[in-house]
Amino acid sequence: MTTETAGTTGFGIDIGGSGIKGARVDMDSGEFIGERIKILTPRPATPEAVADVVAELLEQAEWDGPVGITVPAVVQNQTALTAANIDHSWIGTDCAELFSRHLAVDGKPREVAVLNDADAAGLAEARYGDPRAREGAVLLLTFGTGIGSALLVNGTLYPNTELGHLIFPAMDAEKWASSAVKEREELSYREWARRVDRVLEEYRRILNPQRIIVGGGVSRKFEKWGPHLAVDAEIFPAVLRNRAGIVGAAGAVRDGIRP
Ligand code: BGC
């Protein structure tokens, strides 16, 4: 296929610590078109090995159009500057060069946009999620292996915030209150929510967002832990959940967003 529907169909890929996931996206609705494809993240997750898997995923999907790609890293000028939950060799990687080399179509470079995973999720929620996500000062957080963050003002992104790494209370916030920590320490929803609440209160004290959106897999069970949060901000769960990274990535390449 694929470029015949390129105006309304996009493709996004979300690179995570355990899986690399991709899907075609209907750019009008933000819904997936067809199945999401998931391939296990190679170990070690070096840039070359990951780019090979991304190429394989696109081949399986028979997609040769533009592609948006998320990484769990700070991305500036298409270069990864950090690597918290991926191989350290990503630091300093020119992602534009990496992916254009691995994803060329008939010898021609492919159009690619690379951005932080939580930033992609924030853009997707602002565009297709709860309308409140595009009103005013919004902080979106994704709880997973780490804590990802996206800051939005009326739907416009301030990229590359790394609030999961705020030192709190004595370590990175994500090392104390991510959903991976909840699993590892076998915390109840109430116990974990108490930690999340303290972290949110710290974010609120510094940033004063009007709204906080919580994403990541654990947001599906928001009714179990949301009521235990006392932080003084309007707080609600993300709508797109695990679709958000892929959809945000597809939107980024379509809109030429390249942090
Ligand atoms: C990374 C962020 C990422 C977040 C969620 C953090 O450890 O530093 O860049 O957005 O995890 O994956």
C-alpha cells in the first residue's frame, strides 16, 4: 500500500522498554486502522538493533509512507540526549540519520519525526482526547516503567520536560512512584496513590497546572486510586491510554513537529 491514503492515514511507532508497537492511524479520529503490531524490544536495545526492528515492523505493516517514532528520551534537533529506560548508547544518537538509513524506501530517505514518548502522548490527548486537555495549562503524566511528562498550554507542547526525574523525596520521582514500582513493591492502590499524591503535590507547587491528566496502563484502573488523591488540581485519566504514543507520533510527522 500505502500512500494513496496518506492525507488521512498516518503511521506511528512507540518504542518502549519491553515492546516496539506500531499502527496505522486515522488522522481525523485518532483511531487505529487495523491491528496494532508489537515486536519485542531487542536486548540490548541499541539504536541499530531497535532501528532494525522498526524496519521489520514497517515491512510487516506494508507501510512505506512517513512515520512518527517515539523514544523514552529527551530529543532535541532529532538527537537523543538521554536514555533512562533504554540502552545508554542512545545518548548522542542522531535519530534522523539512524532511521533514514534503516527505513529508506527504494533508496530514498523516508520522512521521519522522532519525539519523546510522553510528549507524543500529550499531543495526542490534546488533539483527540478530553477537550479539557487542550484548555489552559495542562500537565500530562504517564505512569509505566518510569514517569513521563508533557506540559501543554492550550494544546501547544513545551517539549522534553522530564518530571519523572525530579528528585523526590530522596530519589527520582519515578523510582518511587511509577507503576513499575507499585508492582515491584506490591503496593496496594491506596499505598501507591499516597506516593503519587505527594509527587503530584510537588509538581503542583512548582508548576501550578490547571489540570493534570494521568496516563499509562494504570490509568485504566483510575477509579481504584484516583479517589485517594488530594492534590488541589482538576485531575482526570487520559482517554487514549496505550494508543496515545502511536497516535501522537503519527500526528507529529504529519504536522512536521520535530523537537
Ligand atoms: C524518561 C522519559 C520518558 C519516561 C516514560 C523516563 O524515564 O526519562 O524520557 O518519557 O521515562 O517512558
